Amino acid sequence: MKPHVPRTLLFSIGLMVAAAAGAQGRHDENGSTHGVTHTTGKGTVTQIDVAAKRITLDHEAIRKLKLDAGSHDFQIRSEKTVATIKAGDKVDFSIEARGNAMEITRLSKQK
């Protein structure tokens, strides 16, 4: 005797899986995912405070964040982010913004 699974149950499960898969790639109007904007930039390190997990960058304009070129302090994700970086280094960086909070997620010396 074969087990019988109602078609409506299978259909419902299929809809839930499809909805979850579609939500994973959903973006807001400004290109952010669920209120988080990811972008990149270039700049020069002017100061690092490892204990406070902060870095100061003199950076180019970051258009996606509507941030003019200038010197700004940023939170860093972890101390490892700045392990090989020192003041004066020219860097490429990835930044994640949630509202007004911005965090450097990747930092590497320019080649």
C-alpha cells in the first residue's frame, strides 16, 4: 500500500520554497539588500585604533552611499581587518552601510 500525500500539501510546500528562494535575492531601490548597502572604495589610511575597532580613511567619493570625498572614521568588522595595514597605506576597501552606520568589511593594500 502506497502512502498518500495530498496534492494541496505538496503544492503548499512548493509555494513556500519558491517564496523563500525569491526573498533571498530581493533588493531595495538603492541596490541594498534588506536595508544593507554594500559597496567599495579607495583611500589612504590616516589613523587606526585597533582597540576601538576604528579606522580613519581619506577616501574618494562613495557615490552609492552619497558620501563626498574626505576624511571619515569608520568602524571595522574585526582587528584582523587591519592586521597588515598601517597609516599612510593606500587601500581598497569594502563597506557595508545600515542607515547611518558604516562598517569596513574588507581592506587591502593597493597594488
